[in-house]
Amino acid sequence: MVRLSFPPCSRSLCAVLVGSCLASLSSRPAHAAQWYTGSLVSPSGAKSHAGDLGIEPYYTYSQPVGTFASNGTSHPLHPRQQTFSNSTLWKYGITDDISIQTHTVISYGWKHTAGHSHGPQFGDFPVDFIWRFLHPNPKRFIPDLNLFAGVVMPTGAYSRLRSTQDGTGTGAYVFRVAVTEQSTYTLPGNHALRLRVWNWWRHALTSARLHDMTTYGTSAGFHGTGRPGMSGQTGFSLEYGINQRWVLAMDLARDWANGSHLKGWTATGTRVNKISAASTDWQIAPAVEYNWNPRWGVIAGAAVYYAGHNTGVKVAPQFAVNAVF
């Protein structure tokens, strides 16, 4: 049995911890020369200047080491699904307060007894617009606030799969919206502390037409439809500046997802109409950032999924390079 010792905390407890931390901070603005790449999980807001192009490729190796049952207890997992992926964030500043963001994901998976992907697989493709609707003022403790709104395009393989390892998409158009907050404070010794808080929400706009083996768990001969359940993520991150170039980062986030709705007929003519179990997880992602200058940096760390229901106990080492042109 695999158990990790980090206990999940409620939203109220997280709010108390963050509030207590901020209450002890100086009201002075953060060090103007502090450089960041951004933490591993937290979304960043709109670009600061029109015409800025940000590119941030992430490289991640993910391996579940167990599963969480419906009651939250963890159990060993064999065989284990393994995935290596490249996830690249592309963001362009249309104006000083409005940006467009896209996200490309290419992955390769393998699992004992389930084979390998038939080559690298392209995932679903989200496109978001970001609007900065409140500008920060550190002296008055006014944060930077951003609104995200966009659609995830169903570009990943999801139906008539040759192998379960080839499935990377849902087959549905998914609307998603988020609100993000970012504020910066100065600790004693002139060390900058940056806080981000965010909340994502996703809702499927369409259903996917399904045939044979699909990402919804169907097999040969099946035909019908599938629709992802609503899902979202809430979290906060802290980035502590050791000096101008080096930063310690930490994310804490909770993911949740309602079960997907599957309807159709099996190869034997049996009617299927079911909703899969809902799931939740908690993840913590410590990391270290190094920045050569304000426009180039690298971050390395790992996301650890340490609690949840109907999901995997996962460890996902990753690193990313952040570049602004």
C-alpha cells in the first residue's frame, strides 16, 4: 500500500494559512528587479505589453504509483500506466490587457500488457482569451486580476482506437473559464514573495460520437455517444525570491471532475446508459526556478498527487523553459 504523508486541507484551512502568511508581510512593494518563470501549475495572466510572445514548453514524465478508492484509501497499482509528454504554452499580447493563449500537448504512453502508443499522440487543443480587468497596486494591496474564457477543441484521438494508449482526447468541445489573482509582497531582507490564486471551471458543449474502442472505456462493436462531466481546479501558489535569479516555488491545488455520461449499444446489442464515478485529487508541486534575465528562465520540480477519490496516486517530475520575445 502506498501512502504519502501530506494530509489534504480544506479550502477554508488553505485560506487561513494564506491569510496568516500575508498578514505578516511588509506593505512595501516587491523588489523591482525580481525575475520569475512562474510556478509549475498556476496559470499566468495577460501579457504586460502588446506584441509580447511567450513560449513555455513543459516536459513531464508521469507514473501512477497507486490508486485512491471511493473512500479515499490508497492501494498499490500494477501494471502502471506511464506517460511522457510535451506540453507547450503559447501566449501573445494583443493589447496591454488582452492576450490570446493556446496549449499544444503531445504525449507517448505505455503500460505492461497494454502496449505502447502508435507514435506520439496530439491531445485536445485549448484556445483562451485573457483579460486583465484590474491592475495591481502593491502599496494598497490591490492584486492583478484576470479573466480567462475559451474552448478546448477535440483534436485528440478518442474513437476507433487501435490501442487504449492512443487515446488522448474527449471528442467534445469544452468551454472553460477561470479567474486568477496575482499579488507580490516584500519579506524582511528584501525577498519578494509572489502569490497566485486561481479557479478553473469546464463544461462540455457537445457530445462525442463513439465507435468501437474509445477513451470512454468502450470496446469493439460499441456505438453511441459520450459526454465529459463538468470539471475544475482550484489552487494557490507561492514563489519566494532567494535572490534576483533563484526562486523557490510551490503549488497546492485540488482537481475535481463529475463522471462522464456514456450512452449507446454494445456489440451484442445491450443498451448502455451510465454515468461514471466522480473523482477528486489534491496535488502539491514544489519546484526551483532559475532566470538568466527577465525574459528567459527555467523551472524544475514535481507534481505529487497525494490524496483523492477514484483517481491515481501519481508522481510527475517535470521541467519547463520560459521565454518571452
